[in-house]
Amino acid sequence: QVQLVESGGGLVQAGGSLRLSCTHSRRTLSNYGMGWFRQSPGKEREFVAAISWSIGSTRYADSVKARTTISRDNAKNTVYLQMNSLKVEDTAVYYCAVVTRNWAADSWGQGTQVTVSS
């Protein structure tokens, strides 16, 4: 069973930064990549960013692209999401996920809360 362990969420002031981490406990060669999604109260879960394990191809949502960097450490089976210039509207539960070649989520982590205060 896939286990994704997330960390790094918390409370931060607007304009601040956070780095989220997600470690995949049983990554295999068939896993295409990992990504981050988020869900705010009353809203549907939305895509944030993703990265492929092999060549590090990345994809970002337009709403975060200029402020966010996703990276990976293959040796640690860990993906990072660095978010800068955080806005109140970035407040959400952030979920790590295994993603397929079309960047769709396949398996989910438990989620980590990110709260941005004004």
C-alpha cells in the first residue's frame, strides 16, 4: 500500500514562505511523478503543481506559478513544494499525491493544513 507522508504545513503571515515535503514510502519505477493539490473550505480540490521522477518535468497551476517551485530528491523519494509570497487565498489543506503521465492524482496523502493570515 502506498504511503505518502507530508510535512511542513502551518500558520504563516501573508507574504511569507513555506516549504512542504512529501515522502513516498514505496516508490517504484512505474510511478511517473508526484504532485500537490489543495482544497479550501467549500471548494473542490484543485491542482497546484507536479513533477516527474525521471527527468523532473514540472507543471504548475497559473495561480501559483510565479510564486512556487516544486522539486524532488530521488534518493529520498521526497518531493518539495516551496511557496513564496503567500496570500490569504492560499489557505487550504494541501495534499500530496502520486500522479500519472497526464498529471492526474492516483494516490493521496493525508493532507497538511496551510493557513495564511492577513
